[in-house]
Amino acid sequence: MIAKGDKGNSIVILPTKQYETKIQNFLDEHNFHTSNTDPTKIFQNQIRKTINNHRIFIPHNFKWKYITLNPSAPTIKGLIKIHKHNQPICPSVNW
């Protein structure tokens, strides 16, 4: 796998299993909770229902300003810290 280094304009080549292990270790150490399903559609439906039920506050013409089309859950990528021992990751979340 080719990953970006944390500092400088460098790339790091490492086995995919090692990269996945670093990501999993980071998630475990910082008590993150992972989910097998994407709750984004459920949240988006709740937002749409709320906007549609409150037409007094949000006129019909403006409701699309508050709804994201094709939403998705953020993903995590790890930038490898090449300047530290054991080369841990620096998390980068696409949001």
C-alpha cells in the first residue's frame, strides 16, 4: 500500500495488513465506536421530515438549502508519522 507521510512531501510504502492494523489500533486506543451500517440515510430522512413538517419556519423554496444531496458518512485515513518510533498514524477524516 502507498500512503502519504505526515510531515513533508513524502510517501510511505507498507503492507496493507500493517496499515489496517495501525488504523484499528488507533481506533481501539481512543475508544472510538465503529458501526457496520451507515446511519446517514436514517438521519437524512429525519431531517427531511422535520423540514417538511415545519413549513412556517422554512419555506418550501428554501428547504433544499438545508438538505445535503447524496450524503455519506466520513471516512478515516491514516497519515504515517515517519518521524516517530513505530511510525504511528495521524488520523485524517474526510468530512
